[in-house]
Amino acid sequence: MGKAFSTILSLLLLLSLIRIFALDVSTYIINSTKHNIAFLFNSKTGTYEVSYRGYTFYGLGYLSIFEERVRYVSYNPIEKKLSERFRIVDITEKEGSDALGRYKCLRVFWHLKTVRRLTLSFYTIFKVYQDEPALVFELLFANTFKCYGPEEIAAIRFPIFYSHKCNVSNLYVFAYTPNNEYWLRTVVARADKGFREWLRGINEYTILTPLILHNSKDRYSILSPLYPLGNLLVRKVTEYGVQAIAVCLDSTIREVPFSSRMTSIIVFGDKGVVDTMLKWGSLMRLYYSKPNPPKPWNNIFLKYLCAWPILHAGNATEQYIDMVNYLRSKGIRPGTTANYVWQVLGSDPVLKWGVAQVALKPSCSSFGFDRVATNDGWDGLKVIVEATDLPMVCWMSHWCPAAASYYWRYDWVKYVEGGRVLAAWPRSAKIYYDIARNFSSWGICVAWQDYFIEEYRKDAGHIWLQGRYGYFDSWYINMSEAFAEYNISIMSCMPGIKGYMMLPESVNTIFIRGGNDYEFLGMGKGNDWEWYQYSFTQLLSWSLGAYTFWDKFHPMPSVEAGWFREPYYIQEALLRSLSAGPVAFLVKTDVVDKDVLLMLVDSNWEVLKPDVPALPLEKCFTYDPLIEKVFYVYTYSNVSGYSWIYVAVINIDRSNSRSFSFSLSEVGVTGKTLVYSFFEKKIMLADANTVIKGNIGPMEIKYFIICPKIDDGLYVFGLEGKFIPFSKVVFRELLYDKSSKVLRLKVKKGSESLIIYTSRKPADISILNGKLVSLEYDNKTGLVKLKYSMNSDGTIRIVFEGTGRELQPYAVGFTLEPIVIVVIVFATVVVALLVLWISTVRRFSPTSKV
């Protein structure tokens, strides 16, 4: 009996030791075998690591919490042990699912003993998803806790990575960071010595949201906030004098309520920065159930050109009407107008620029620069919409409503100092519903919300506002819900990085005004570095479900345009066309260049769009364009499995020519293709191995349209003289039967000119629901140019005769690679010698006739 009891006691003691040992030194591992992601948690030190395909991007993770003016850090990287104030109470492994799919989860329950002898309880939850290349970090508070720290001290840093361990060679870093209140800048750098060494070179508290890391072995990783988006940022911080990277709860936060959470995500990829960003964005939108942005032909602000008046002293209403009448007299047909300047005078001097006073009390509103409207029958902007028969994009600034007549009608988040309300913001969605109702009755199609820059203002009111946990998110959600009910799209204007990150929360914020106001040469400023910066911004906004609006451009080359003259207006027009977003132009009577507008639209004046916005080429993420000066963007139209690819090479150097080079394989070409240089009007035949290279002048843009091979000797180009010649706006389907040599194109109603390159002469052309106007065929060049007229949507049917042969490049306007030149020269010499040898042999042959 005693021996049996002793044996049982020994076993129980052994089990206890095993349990203690397991809790102290064991490493918990959760992973995704499908995506080769592993998460490791050390229960002895309370630290964690993340690896992708065997590589660790970020280093060793821990916790950092600032509560009641004291910073608590769970892990001391110098002593390499768990802090005495932190205790791991429980660790649970489980599986589950949420909006992002199935996951394996590790849930760790913590107690933190504060200097006030209070216990702060919270959970850290780590989810590794099984069907998506993602890992989510979540911090859930079981208590209310208060920060009350200096502005620069983030309340919570989680996850935070001490980057002592980062075994990725040839590491590149790419991130978005504010340049000022309006611009997003990008950080593009190579960190040869690892992430830790790269961190040493950037400023403390630099915003890096989202942060993208990638290496030469095709491993990509993105770290960003997930919820609440308006209060979280990725930053560089310092702990124990050591550089670290962290997702920080906004540094001005003062109190985090009970059961609040902060959530972050890491997304991995292996096909490039662009592909990984798009995957990250799709998961962000999936998390918030935000639908894909509308197709360009399904939204009026995207579908047509937007006209923009130059307002001057006088009745602004009449100026809008005069502008539209002038454009129509010149055969220019915009689809919307933009109310960019709405000056509120009279009863609300505080609201010098805004819309709320007019929208909420139209009988007491003013519109114009030289008078105050007092006509009670005047109803906002409705008079302009009805007079022009065009919907309007309406600009709104934000609030400073303490002196406004509508102030007492709504509930506000107020900042009071000395008994005075110094700043206030709408607490609920009611004010937005009232504005949206009026907008809808007037014919407003887009609510253009300006001044989302409160995250950067440093006055006392805005610092106080930023200290409210989750406010920015509710601000976006309230506005979105109100305008969505009235089917009005929102454009977020110059919001800073927080505004971009909150795009997934707003279902109908489908436009974002990137960058500062349009600065052109007439202002002594101009279009150099923003040409490339917008492309980086476009990648961020498109990933998160919005089109980037590049502001208006000035199609005004002549001296008569005066201050508004723009020497680079054709380049500006091209880049807006490639953006796939809204296209707006400024109107000054008698100097608008109609020809450049025609490059943007079809015969119905619908803007020709690619399928997606032009995004940077992958190599643009491995150098700083401000140093290299040359930048590459590309996009495409995909119709019936065939792709038309559009590539722009941009030189932002104002003084010097630069060399450029890219291979067609870099833009997705896999087989034979035809390349057209738009501004040089030259073509060449090529394949995926072809390298396009040459010189590009100061502030010049080279533009290449790459057409797919349909059959031997048959390439379809599309519309003549258009930036986007083969857009789904016009071409709905392309079918080709190789056996019968019949090409069918389903096209939209309108009169156009179609270009085809073919070695086969068309034998028969028939047009359903339309007629053939003219046909030209050049046997030497293989150029087929046909003009047609469509009464409604219809089909063009072309039958080719004879056997196809490959076209010969009759106008090569590009520099070939040296090896290609050597091969051509060598082949030419060989052929010449062969001809000479045959001729010599025949001359002296015994059978030759004398």
C-alpha cells in the first residue's frame, strides 16, 4: 500500500514538474502549412516570433503599455527575461473562424501589477489563418485603463518587435508616411544589414503605415492596423535604448474603455509588392465587408469628364451656366460639374468656407463672391443643376460651428476652454442625414468631404479630440451611413494616412483626393515628384477600395491662358487617363484644348478607362525615384482573355535627360505582341524577352501600348488616337475563330475608327446594328483602318482571306539590346556569304550554261 502510494505520489510530482516545465520553457507553435506561416510563443519570456517560409521579418515580439504616466514593458531585451510586473495566467489553444476565414488561435491571459498596486488584466490573441496568408494580433482589455502621457508616448504598443533577429538578406523597405498635412510620401530604401540597421536611420515616431518588407528571394510582408483604424499607426519607437517597430495606439489617446481592443494584421506574399498589397487590401475590405469599387461605367463621376469653372467676381451661378454653354458650343460634353469653391458669407463668419450652413438652411445661404443671397425661394445648388442639366460634385469643408446658426440643432463632441466652445465635431449621424437629404434633392452625385487633417493639427482642441478612442472611426461610419442611404458617393479629400486607412470602414467612400491642390507651372511650382508619388498613393487607395482623384488639370497650352497655362497638360491628361479614376479639367473661355480631351473619351464623351489604376512596376520598390528620377507605371484592359497593356515611363528630372529600360516580361507579356509608341507613332513586333530602352527628356513621359497577338499576323489595336484604345467602355467582347479566320467584336453604340494590324486582307466586313463608313488597307504595313457607325450596341464581323504570316516590323522606333543587334548583323553576314557562295558555285558548276 505504502509502495503504491509512493508510486502515485511520484507520478503526480512528475506530472506537476512536467506541467511547470512546459509552462516555463515550452514554445507554443501555431502555423499554416498551406502558406508556410509559423507563429512561436515562448511562455517563459512572454515573447513571440513570426516566420514566413522559414524567414523572420520582424524580430522578437513583446508587449509595451503606458498607463497612468508609467511605461510597462513585458520583456527586457538587455536582460532577456519576462518583467516581474507581468504574469502569464493562462494559455489556451483553439480553432475558429471569422470574417477572414478559418484560423488556429493562441489566447494568452495576462496580469499586469501597476505601481498603484492595481492589477490590469488583458488578453493577447494570435490568429494564424489557414486559407489566407495572414496573421492577426489582438489585444483585448478586461479593465478600463488611462494613459495621460505626453503626446509622443503611445498608450499601447502591440505588436512590438525588437529587431535583433532578422535573417532576411537584401531587405527592402517600403512604407507610407506624411510629408505634410496633405501629401503622403513613401519611404523606399534598401536595408542591406537588416531591418534593425535600417531603423537606426529613420526618425523616432516616424509613421510607417502600412509597412512593407521584401527581399531578393520573393518573400513579402505587410504590417498594418486592422481595428480601430483611426487610432492605430505603425511607428518606429525605442525601448531600453533599442530600436523597435510597433503598431501604436495613437499617441494622444487618454483612455481606453473596458472591453476595447486593438487589432493588427500581417499579410505575406511571394509574387511582388503590388500583388501583396492588393491581397492585404482585399483582406482589409473583407474584414469590414466593403464591396469592390464600382466599374467606371457604373458611376457618373467616373464615366464622364467633370468641368471646373474659373470663378471670378460676380454671380457664380451664372458663371457655371455660361461655362457649360460655352463647352457645348465647342462640341465638348462634360457629364458633371464640380463645386470647388462655396464661400459662405453673412450670418456665419466663422464658416468662411463650407457647406453646412447652406445645406441646412438654404433660405439664409449665399453663393457667390459679391453678394449675400436673401431670396427665400433659392434652394441651394439646385438652380445650377437644373439650368445645366448636369449633376454636381459638391465640395464640403469641415466644422467650426460654435457661432453657426445650426449649432443648437445638433449634438456635438465639444472642446471647451475657459467656458467657451473652441472646437466641435458632429457626435451622431443626424447632421449628415440632413445634408444628404438636401444634396439628393438638389442633384448632387458626390459629397466631397475636405479637411480630414485633424490627425496632424496640434492645437489644444484637436489634441483633445484625438484623445477620444475610436472617434475617427465613428466619424467615417456616421457620414458613410447617411450618404449611402441617399445613394451619394463620398470623396475623402487630402486626409492623411489615417483617412486612407479608414477607407475599408466606409462602404461608399469610393474616391480619395490624393495629395495637395494641383500645382502647375503657371504657379511657379509643378508636376515633377507628384507624378510618381500619385502612383504609389494609387496603389494604397486602390488596395483599400477607392479610386484616386488627381485634382483638375489645365488643358491650356496657349499664351492666352495666362497664369493658368500648363506646358505639361498632355502628360497630365495621360496620367489621369491611366489612373482609371475621375477626370476633371479647368475651363477658361476660348483656350481649352479640345484635341487633348478627345484623347480621353470615345464618341459619346465617355472616358476611356483601363480595368484598374496604373500601378508601379515592381522594380520601383527597390530604389528611390527622387534619386533615380525615372519611374514606371502600367495597367491593362482585359477583354475575352486578351490583354492590352499600357506602360508609362516618367522622367521627373526638370533639367536632364535620363536613360530608361524595362522588359516586356516585367509587365506581364508572355508571347508575341505588338508595341506602339504613342507619341512617336512607331510600332514594333516583340515578345516577352524584348527589352524596351532608350533616352527620355526632362519632364517627358514615354507611353507604350502593347497589343496581344490574336493569330499569326493579326493584332487588334483598337480606337485611333486614344490613350486607352481598347477599353471595356467600348469593346465588350472579342471572339476569333482560327479555322474560319473570322474576327467578331462586340462594341458599344457610337461612331469610331478601328485599327487592326494584319498580314491578311479583309475579305468581308459586316456590321450588325450599324454601317461601315470607310475602309483602308495598306498591304505594305498591314494596317487596316475602318470607320463605322453604330445605332446601338452591336457586332463588327471581319472575315480575312488567305494564310496568315507574321508581320514585318516596318517602323522600329526603339533601341534593341546589343545582343539582338549582334545577332542581326551576324545573320545578315551569314546570309550574304551564303548567297555569294551559291552564286559562285552555280557560276563554276560543270552544268552551268555559258
